[in-house]
Amino acid sequence: MTTPRSPHAYFPYIDGLRAIAVASVVLYHLHAAWLPGGFAGVDVFFVISGFVVSASVGLRERTSLPSFWMYFLARRFQRIAPALLACLLTTTLAATLFIPEAWLSEHNQKTGRFAFFGFSNIVLAHNANSYFSPITEFNPYTHTWSLGVEEQFYLLFPVLFWAWSFGGRWRPVTLAVCIALGVVSLVHAWWLGTTDSQAAFYLLASRFWELATGVVLYQAMACAGRRFDTADTAPASSWKAAAGIAGLCLMAYGLWTSQPESFPIPGALWAVAGTALALGALHGQPASVWPVRLLSAPPMRFIGAMSYSLYLWHWPVFVLFRWTAGLGAWPERLAAVAITFVLAWLSWRWIEQPIRRSAGIRRAPRIAVVACGLLALVIGASLHRFIDHRQPRWSLSTVAKHADDWYPTTTRKKHVDACGVPQPQTVELPQGKRISYARVACDRPVDGPDIFVVGDSHAMAFGTLFEGYVARTGAHVTLYNNSGCAFLSLQPNRDDPRCEQSSLTAANDILARVKAGDVVFLPSLRMPRLVDQWIRYPREAFVAQALHADTVAMQSGELDRAIEVVSRFHDKGARVVIEAPNLLLNAPAYRCADAWTKTNPMCAEGTSVDRAEFERLRQPMLDAVNAVAKAVPGTTVFDPFPTLCPEGPRCDGFRDGRPLFFDGDHVSAYGNKVLLPGFEDAMRAAAN
């Protein structure tokens, strides 16, 4: 038998506060410059959540902890899980159809899987990119971090609040415990913000104080005799109205001035304090008090009632626009907002409301509701995995449909024919990895030198090229994954201590293995990028850096350092081949390959570049590379540029509709195949 529901009232002004919070978050995510601190709307939600969940169980009669826990969790499942499941599964399907697999999207589906169980914030806390990184804007599940914080809080809340139902002296004790834990969380957030700002932003321990503020506010008000079983409990008070206005002003100040580097402490203090002040001051005030009347206006109540669904849906809609048509112009922005409202209304009207008001669910045993909720989440996560694994077949993107043209390095199981190359073998090194390519099932003689390769991600992007070389020649290729670091970039300040250690590890391993007659191939990005997968860099800075590359390389000592390293390989009898600066595109090819990307700002300039202008810009770095080759006997240069851009006034990222590059500077699988004959000739020539 279940305990009757607590007689708590509906307070319309709270929906008005929710409306402000969700509108701030949506506006910030649509265009951050319009409301620079709008992300603090989440902090407003945290305070409201702590206050409302306390009020929802604050008048319950004393019961056992398991009964209280099941009652609370059942209500939270009923409130949160249905709409969340619908949103996550729809987002999974949309991502499968429209978002290609790439470095920019590699953490998306893992974040989504953990979001089903309220742990996406933990995944995001351990990613390399913060909430404010532009890369995070391409993960359609990023916004679920705040739901993770709340859901983890809901697991702890019954334990903290249970003694409240005992009444009497237990209530001040419960209040004191919540205050103490909130202070501990506040101090922890302040300390963690100086040591691990990403964890401080995402994790419950450093956000607990915001939710606890709402809990403590309710408890203090209840201990002071404030009522929660009716909306209008006190006559109009001018000083309370003034305090409510002050609270709204503090909120507004926080929503305008909050800065990413100050979160969660001290940045969230303004929004949290303002929300708590407004909640406490306006509670019980009649609708005649104008701040209450403003917050209780029908449009505010409507948006506030839908705030959960609006929050759920706005982010994946905005992210999908960023991946497809773009979100930089008014037509796309208006369309994104309109779609968000339609989806949110459908979710609120046909999922949230019917399930929240279901008499059958209310009468069901609480443990059954919780068990069914958990089962639904498990099924949802399984469906998510099922849909995600069908991305290569279901995707509407040409990148997924023609994966063998796009992806130069894959992890799929390969069928090995005569003279084929099976999956490369990988060995972990103290820094980075060693990847070995070897031919099997072949009786043809070896016709080419063994190659040792070390470089950044551009070396990894030659995976198809190395497979083809090994299959055709029978030679071995040993590739060092240099932890994403360039090897002899000839650019100063490119290598951090981690990169220096990784490069040293790779160089020493090569020196221990290389034989006379082997080739050491050194491909890396040696020019600044025009674009990355998510951003376009200022062209003026690119031009200025490119035109002085040779002078800078000499004056910074990078040229001498490169000569010294290459000489060490030469002294072992190896021949060194350095990759010349390769073509750079104006746009990431894979993001501009589909019809729905034509209006995307990333694709506005197209992938092609002016040939004569680019040759002028790369010449200084090419001179630096040639200077290294000239300084060390037997060193040569492999230049992919003439093959990828053989003629004409412009160089393009596509040839006959097939991609030469995956993004703005990594060669595609098809580009690898185009380069293979020339690469094979260059390796043989270097060894002779």
C-alpha cells in the first residue's frame, strides 16, 4: 500500500523562472553573443530543482527509508525518463542518418549511451574539450550533462531528506546537514576549479551546492512556518516584491556577465543567489504583486511548463543544423527554433503530460514503476546501440555510403586475398604506438625497401597508401602513432613536452630497428591550417605565418634541429624522405559533400584553392624542407602536391566526384590510391 501524495500546491511564478532559465540557455546556444552568460540558466534550473523536489515530498508522513526512496525515485522516473528516452532515441536516429563518423564526432555516441543512465557528465568531464569548446557544439548529447548531475543528485536526495519527515528536532538537524554538505561542495568546487576546471564544471560534487541551495531554502522557509499547500499564503508585501525584483536583477546580471573561466565558482553565484532570493521572496505572494504577475503570465507559464522538453530538444536540433545546413544565418536559426518548439510541444503534450497524469502509474507499486523505468532505460540504450551500429548502412551521407573512398584508416575486418594485407598489428610504446603492415599469402618476391614512418595524424592518414605499398612490393611498413604530434614540423612552438617525449620515443625505436637501405618517411603538417573540422581560421594570420616559414625555421633553430635528427637516421644507413607541404583546402571536404551542406558557412568558399596563390604560400616551407634534404646526403623530398593538383588554375578536394581529402588537409582513402604509384617510385628511388 502506498502513502497518499503530499498536498503541495502549484506556484505559477516558478514556471516563470523556468521560462527565463530555458530561454537564456536556448538563446546562448543559438548565438552566444546575444546573451554571453546565458549558459548560467542551467544554474537557475539547479536551484529550482532542489527547491521543487523538496517541496514535493516535504509534507509526506514519516515512513521507512526504502519506501521514501522508492516513492521519490518513482516520481522522478515518471517525470524525466519518458521524454528523455524519446529525445535520445530520436537524436540517435538523426545522428545516424546525417552525422558522418569523424574525429569531430568520435565521442558522440559514447556520450549518448551514458546519457540513458544519467552519467554523460562523467564522460564529458574526461574528454579533452570543455563545455565551451567549439568542438563540443557538434555533440548532440552534450546538454545531457546537467540531467546527469540532477539524476545523480536524485539518488542521494532521499537519504539526505528522509529524516525531515520525522518532524520536530530532526528538521533543524536535516537543515544543518544540508547546509554543511552545501558548504563542502562550494569549497570543493572552488578548489577543483583551479586544478581541473572541466571536472568542476561537469561533476555533481562541484555542483551539489547549487541544488542544495534550493533544498536549504525550502527547509528554512518550512522551519519559519511558510506554507506549501496553497499558492497565496500571505498578503501583498512591498518589501518582498522589492526583494523578488532584486533577485531577478541578480539573475539577469549573472545571465549577462557570467564568464566560462569562472564556472562554477565564483561565476554561478549571481544566478544561484538571484534565483534563491526570487524563489523565497515571491513565495506565497498574491498575483497582484507585479513580479508574480509578470512571472505568472500565460506565455511565461506555457514556456515554463514546457521547459524540460525545450531543454531536451533544442540542443540536438541546433547540433544537427550545425552538421548540415548550418546555424549562422537567420533562416536557419528561425527554422531551428521553430522545429525545437514543435518537437518540445509534441513531447510535452503527448509524452510528458499523459504519463505524469496517468492514474494507473500513480496506483502502481512504486518498486514496479522504478523497475519498469530501469528496464525502459536498458531497452533504450540497447536500441541506441543497435541504431548506431547500422550507421554505415542507414546513413544518408555520401561519406558513409562511399566509406572506402573517404576513410584512409579503418578498423573493419579485412578479407585477405593473395598478396593481401591483413589488419595492421599494433604495439603500445611508452609514448604512442607502433603499427606494423606486412603482406601475407603471397609468393611474389619483395620489390621495395622497408619503410619506417613517424609523424602526426597526417602520417596516420596514409594508412591506405601503406597497405597498398605493402601489398604491391612485399616490403614492411612500420608506422609510429606519434600521439597526434608533428615530427620535425619546422615550426616553433608546435611541440609541447608530451610531443617531445613521444617523438624521442619513436626516433629511438626506429634507430634500434632500422637497417641500411631502409627508408625513414617523415610526413607531418608543416603549414598552418586554413580550416579545421569545426572552424575557419583567420586567413591573414595564415598568410603571414606561411610567407615567413623558412626564415622562422632558421632563426628559431628548428631547421638545425631537423638536420640533426635526420643525420642520426642517415648515420644508421637509412635513407630519409621528407614529405613536402601538401595541399590545404578552404573547407573540410567530408562536411561539404552532401546536398544539405551547401548553405553551411563552413562550405561557403568551397573546397578548392587558387593554385598559383597556394604555391606562393607553401614555397617558404618547401624551401625549408629542401634545405634539410640538401644538408643530409641521400635525403629526398616526396611532394604529393603535383599529383593531387596536376593542372589548372585551381586545386580541388575532389576529382571526378571522389574525395582527394577527408577534411581540410588529411588525404582520403581515394587520395591515397591516387598517390600510391608515385609514392612507390619515390621509395624505390630513395633506397637506390
